[in-house]
Amino acid sequence: MKTLKWMSRFAVTTLLTLGCDSEEPDVVEDDAPSLTRCHPFAARDTSPARSQRAAGAPTEVNAWTTPAPPAYEGPLAVNSGLENAERFGETLLRGAEDIVFDAQGTLYTGTQDGTVWRAPIDAEGRPATFTALATLPDARPLGLAFDSCGNLLVAAGRRGLIGISADGVVRTLADRVDGTLIEYADELAVAADGTVYLTDASTRYSSAWPYDFLEGKPNGRVVAYEPTTGEVRVLVDDIYFANGVAVTADESAVLIAETFRGRVLRHWLSGARAGTTEPFVENLPVTPDNITLDAQGHLWTTGYLRTDELDALSGSAEQRLGLLQNFTYEQLVAGFPIAPHVLVTVHDAQGNLVRSFHDATGGLFPLSTAVPQGAWLYVGTLSGQGIARVPVP
Ligand SMILES: [Ca+2]
């Protein structure tokens, strides 16, 4: 029975207990004057908001057609670019989903336990020592980005959009839009005018992403936050899991990783097509997670490798209903088919694949983010230990 095949491959995930070798600063939830120096952040809307979260497993599902995955040839040919990666923070960091650098080159990441970490580049050029900048109560820091004033903005799951000043003061900036709660703030990007584009991956299942995949409905959206007024509005709706987001260098468009359609969308902010959304890169070899645009306008993407099993499930509502009816949520999470082969793709500004980095040996953790920084490519993970980097030739 195919519904059992999914489950038979996977061992139950063992959660590790994190150690912490540094003191955590006090978290203060207030008006954060060090934040308001940069932006006159308006008071946050605290009016009653409606949750759209479903109580349990979906009972109706949609099937969709997934094209055959791209051939591993040309720029996608398997190579050893991600093998023998240099690891950092392995005993300290679990689930370092995103990585970002400040203007001084200091590395920041956030982990499963809610902690945001910083690691300066040491004399040997390595981010070897991590210290806790803040710990977010009851929230997971998924996406990270700096605003132009040096505040670290965090897409923090069901806590929405959070700002952290350089001295560790934490403030919730936005947690609702149009009367509904932001259910799963996943990634964010900051435009030159300060507008923050934030993905809300699944308004229906929040962090229960296997349910979102199995239901096959467009429960995601992108919201725009205006820091000078506090206004939050829906920019793009009906996305099949809205994950990574980036603003193009000319600020004419926002790119959005649509995880469960294996593609990256382009939503136009200006020009003749302003307000419209179209596919930018389709049929990726991964279910795209975070995305990064580099200084050359190249798009760096990674995520779980698409497998034959996942693609087959896409087209079969019956199989997915079978999984939902026969397994607990915990079993579905533990059994999600994650391939040992990990890869990062790079597309040019026209959406053409130009290069890729692979580790097909199973030596690296599953990837959630790929961030080029100088001569290095840094990678993070939704569920693994530590972060890693490889040289970029
Ligand atoms: Ca993500």
C-alpha cells in the first residue's frame, strides 16, 4: 500500500536538548526607543483578530499535476560543491533555518528554541563563537533581515513580525492583517523605502506544514508592513505555501518561493504589470524554502529535494487522504520523505539556471537556506544541527 510506503522509510525524529554556553539578555517587550529612532513605528493594532487556523487534519484535498523534474545535466549536473562543508555551532544550534549578515559581516541565525544568535567573523575568518542576542518567547525565528537602521527584523511564526534592536530589545511589530492573525510568518525582505514584505506561509495550518502539503490548497500569502505607519496589508494571496521572499535590485518586483508548487513567483510592484503575479522560475528540483538575491541579481534557492514519492502524491488525492486518515500528525512529520541528496540552485535575473551545488552523499543536513557571503556559501537547516559553509569558486 503506497500510503504505508511513505511512513516505512523514516525513523522517528529524536529531539536533542540544546546546550547554551552564553548568558541570554533580558527580553523586554515595550516601545523600544532604540527601534523608534530609526522608524517612528506606529502602535501595533491590538483589536480583536480572527484566527484562520484549522483545528485538525484536512478532510478535503486537492490534487495537482507536477511536471517531471528537470534532468540532472548542464548547470544542474550533480557535483561535489556542498561536500566536505565546514560546520559551525553544531552543539549549540538546532534548526538554524535562516542566516543573515549585518553591515559589519557578523552572522546571525535563529533556532528552533526561539533564540536569535550572533557570531562575529573571527581573526581566522570563521563565525566560530555564537552568543544569544535574544530569545523570543513562544515563537520560532524563521526568517531574518536587517532594516536600513540596523534593526534585526524577524519572521517569527505565529508571533508575526518582530523587531530586535542591536542591544537586544524585542518588540512585536505586526501580528495581524485585515482582521486576521498572521499564522506562520516564515521569511521577510526589506525594501529601500523600509517596506517589509513578509510571507505568511499557511493561514490554515500555521506551522503544521505537512497538513498544508497534503491538503493542496493555496493557504499562503505575502503581507506588506509599512514601518512609518504600522499599516499591514495583503500584497499577494492564494499561494501554495508562501516561503522565501526577496525584493529585486531595481525594486520593481518581489520574488516569492511557492514551496508546494516547486516554483518561484514574481509579483510586480511597479511598471505596466504592477499588481500582477506570474511564475518566474518553474519546475525546480526542490520544494523551495528560503531564497536569496545576491549583488549580481542571482537567485539562490534550496529546499527539500523533490522525490518520486512526493511528486506521485501531488497527483493523487486518494493517497494523500489515506495518509491523513491513517497516521497521526507526528507520524506524518517524522515520515516526510526527505532525500539525502541536497542541492542549491542559482538562477540569473532572467530566471535561467546558471549553476548548482550538490552533496548527493547524505553527508549534510537537509537545507532550508543558502546565503552567499564573500567567497563562501552558507547553508542553514530546518531540523539539523549547526550551520555550514563551502567555498564558492
Ligand atoms: Ca523558510
